[in-house]
Amino acid sequence: MGSCGFTIKDEPVENLRPLKVRVIGAGFSGILAAIRIPQKLRNVDLVVYEKNAGLGGVWWLNRYPGVACDIPCELTALACEVMPVNRSAHSYQYSFAPNPHWSSLYAPGPEIQQYLQDVAGRFGATRFIKTRHELRAAVWDEQTKLWRLTVADLATDTSFVDECHVLITARGQLSDMRWPDLPGLLDRFAGKVMHSGAWDDGYDFAHKRVAVIGNGSSAIQLVPRLQQLPGTALTVFLRSRTWITPPMGADAMAALGLDPDAATVPPAQQAVWAADADALLRLRKTVEDAGNEAHEASVRDTVPQQLLRQALSDSMRQALARRPDLFSLLAPDFAPGCRRLTPGRGYLEALMAANVEVVTGAVVAATETGVVVEEERKDGRDGNGNGNGNGNGGNGSDGNGNDNRRSFPVDAIVCATGFRVSEPPPFPVIGRRGISLQQRWADIPETYLSVAVNGFPNLFFLFGPNAAIGSGSLTVMLEAACDYVVQLIRKLQREDYASIEPRADRVADFSAYVDAYFRNTVYLDRCRSWYRSHGGTGDRIVGLWPGSTLHALEVLRSPRWEDFVYETADDDVSAPNRLRWLGNGRSVTQLGRGDPSWYLNPNQVDVPPEGRPEDDPRLLARPWSY
């Protein structure tokens, strides 16, 4: 028999109970959340806290010379810095806000930051963003079922407490700079020290001796620009070998009649894309198709992987034909893709310039006047380690009797050493039973599908651990993750749940899947990479999604609600009924807050093809999902 021992909730079935949602970070992910949440949810008090003075995240912070999207900007949308396969700027944008006016297929950083600023304004996201507000702590309150936040107002040097039902961290993977562990770097060296992620625009590098530590994406973009400055003597310290690629997407660009080697896109071509939506769509789809089809090259011992390795080796040999010694210093023995593939427009040419010296070996310390290297090999103009004659390198021992160490006097040290990726935030995040996220992720940062973790209810990640993409479009992945989180929030709101979090066994299942998947990929080859745990040397991939972009889009399409655990927020505790959210038998659409015949609107009617419904072109392009 049924029971009438509970009271009907006097609300329409949509149950738009008020929720407070707070988002941390206003880069690609945070701006996206500030667009999708007000678009798809109602009665939500939304605030986005951004510690910087402007929007854009990594694109606000990274202002070093040459900073750019190294993927053609029609291909992705979050952070080109983290993409292992390079695409056009036309892939590095929101799917709903294509920009026909990128000045280059590899758009410069300031242009990307301006794009984000424009999109945020165009879609109303700026209403919710508070700049110069930094989250200092987040603590889950078991009594109130709220996150208690300590927020610093950097403009007034004060702090305050805020509370929210849902906390979304959209800090990305490029928020916390990784400095090299060099004794004396910050407390002894008398010259200029800066990180590529915190560039000092006011410093003049001309006529200076400059050390660049690192040869990842930032260094590869920086070095050609610094090398061209008047009077600059550049010493590039290679921490590890890396594959340098030509601009990617060349075949796709050529198929569209475009020059992939052109430094800029002519205004006339931009005008064509702005005026012809079909032409712009063809460009975007051509580039996206190429990116998605590249996935097989990430699998060990496949023909695409072998062809890629041969092509990159040939390309680097050809570019360094005048300096075969540099090829022997740079060319890795690990598979392409183990470290992030980086296009090196002008980089290899810069390394061969007369005012550049390339040094391998470990940089072990900084002195008052320069850096000390425990040197394995040093290139020279003759390829025998005799120096290139520019007076930039040091000679002999380091002055302390260490003959295998060399001192290099410099005026400035640039640390292009990347970021701490897939690590807990630098502020305490305390979940159930007083356990911090730092403790939970002390060994490896486990999640459920990259968006949540057990023990931390109502905490969601956008571009968290295992969220970057090895091939394909990152930005559509971010959009899928954001839509997924919005669905979780809506379930909390509609069905009167106080909290939602993934089951512990499902987090463990996803962790095991991650390990099993990557065993057959190039990402666990013999290389140091930010994809990996423990500072790049561990045997766990923590940076990448375990699959292709298209795989991620399908996984994140619809939540598996049985993979979560819930706590009720129903205030009728005398006779609880888990379907009390059904409300008073009415819908908001019949109460003046919607369209009472919405189901007849053309954009709501699902019209099947006559004769053969199974030939629906939408469902042939992508199978239907519950």
C-alpha cells in the first residue's frame, strides 16, 4: 500500500530551489561556466573569483615575447600551452563563438586574451566575475552542507567569508609556476630572474647575456624572439631532448588552399570567413577532422606512430643540416608524443645563430654572476664542444675545483620551466572528515572522469587531472565537462539533494582504467613529461584523458547517476519521500514562466525522416544516447 504520510511540496515540478555556486578562475573554463550556468540553470547565485586583474587565466599571465597558440586556433579552446598535438587557432576557441579574424593560424597570446575578454562581455559572463579576488581556503561544513570559503580581496588587502552549495575549480593546469630547484636562484643571483609565466615587460633584454632554462613550449616560443634582439648573447640550457615539429595542420591548410607557413592570415581571407559562414565551417571542420584522426599515432607500435617518428626525424635533420651536432643533442630516443609535441617556428634556426650557445647537462646552481652546469656535452661551431666563439660560455671549472662543472656568467635568467600540473590547489581544500585534497592526492590525483572525487561533495573540476587531450580539440572537451557539471548541479537542485559525490569504488575503477589504457600508448615511453605523476617521472599519466577527444565527448554526454551517492535536503523529515520533488502537480511552463505549448515549437519537434527514420542524418553523425 502507498503511504500518504508526507506532505506535497508546494512547488512546480522543475523545483528551482535557490543555490549558490562559486567558480574559481576566469580563464577558458571559468568564463565558459559563467556562460553555461546562467544559460541552463535558474535561481542560481553565481560568482566567479579570479585572482588576477584581468580575464584569460594563462593568457593573462603569459606575456613573454612570442607567446602564442601553437595550434591553429580553429582546433581547441582552453590552453594551447597544454596541447600535445598542435592545431590552428581556429581550434582553440569556443565552439559557439568562432572567430574569423584570427590574424594568424597560430594566434598570438594577446589576441587570445582579447578573444576571451570579448566572449565574456558578449555573453554576459563579466557580470559574475570578481577580479583580484583570491580563494585562500575552502572547507566543507557537514552541518550546513555548504562550502565555507575564505576569500582575499587583493584590491583592499582584506578578506571575507563566503558560502556556497557548489564549488567549481576552473583553475586549469597552468596556474602554478614550477621553478627549477636551483640553489641561489632567488637569493644569490644578482641579475634579473623571471619565469615565463610571470613576464616582466619592463625589462630590456637587448645587449644582455641571457640564460634560458628549459626547452618546452614556452622556451621554443621565447628563444627566437630573444635571439633577434640587438646585442643579445643567448645561452640555452636544454634540460631534456624533445621533438620539434613543423607547423601542424599543414595538410589540412593546403587542402583548403591556404599557406600553412604564412606568418599571418591576410585581411582579405579573414573577410571571406567573416562573410561566408559555410567557408568558415569548412575550415574548422577540416582542421578538427585532422586533429581527431591523429589519435592512432598515440598508440604504441602502430603504423601512424612509425610514420610520425620518421617524418619528425627527417624534418629536424633537414632544418639542422648546417649543424648536425645540434640534431644529435636534440633528437630523442623516445616516441613522438611521449612529451608534448611542439611546433618550432624559428626555434631550430635560432639555435644555429651566432649569438646562441646550446648547453646540455644539469643546471645545478646559480651564483651571484650566473649559473653553474654539470655538463655532459656542449655544442660548438665545430660540433666538438669548443664553443661558438661568441664569448657566451664559461670555461674550465666552476672555481671550486669541480672540473666537470662550468660557470656561465649572465645578466638575466629566464626560467621556461612550465607549471605544476594536476596537483592540488595551493590553498587548503578540506572535505569530509577533515581530509584535505592535498592529502587525498598525495600519491596520485585520482578523480571520477576528471570532474569529481569522493570525499569532497559538491566539488567539481573543470580541466582537472586527466582532462587534457593528447589529440583532437581540448576546448570541446572543456565544453562537454562543463555541460556535465551543469547536469550534476541541476540534479542537486531539482531533486532536493544536499550533496552529490562519486562513489569511492567508481573513482577506483576510473583510476584502474587510466592505468590500463595508457600502458599501450607512447605516453609512458622513456621521457620526462608533465603528463606524468611525481613531477614528470612517475609511471602514472595524470595530465591526459585516457582516450581521444571524441571518446571523452561520449563519456561525458550523460551522467551515470548510479555512480554517485547523495544526501537529501528534503525538509520534510517526519515522513521522507524521495519523490517529493515531484511537487504540486504543476509545471512552471503553465504558470506564466514559460511557453505552455512549447512542444509544438519547430526547434523542439524531433521530426524523423520519412520512410527510413534510421537514416536521420543527426544520428548517423553521432549515435543517439539516453
